Amino acid sequence: MGMARKFIKKDSKFRKWILRMMIALIAVYGAYAFLKRDVGKYMLLRYHFVFFDFEEPLALFLLDYAAIMELFVYVGYYILVLLIGKKGR
């Protein structure tokens, strides 16, 4: 019970690190999905058409693209943290 109370506390360092690790793992999976699905080539207009695999379940497709979006949020957030940190110094 002591570990659960420690995790539930609002300012728990343990909770912060667990959540950061979960977000980092999702971002790593987003990088994998980004490379696996060649999203960069679509973004740079090297591929003009998107071909969907209709055999793939919709949930996995949405999971990959949600992880890719979270990757860009993660990278953007930490770029902002670095820029504000340098500006404040």
C-alpha cells in the first residue's frame, strides 16, 4: 500500500519519471512507425499517393499514426524547453 500512496501523491518524483518513461516509449514507437510507413516521403511529396493496406486492422493503423503525432509533440516540446532555457540564461 505504501508504494501506491507514493505514486498517487501529486508531486511524486516516482510518478513523474514513470509518466516520462511511458511518453518516451510511445515516442520511440512513433519513430519506428514513422520509418516503417515512410511518412517522411509523403511529407516531402516524393510519393504522391497513399496506398492503404486493407488487410491491416484499422486500430493498428490509427495506433501508428497517433504514435507518430505524439512523437512530433514530444520533439516539439523539448525543442521549446531548450529554446526557453537558453533564452532565460
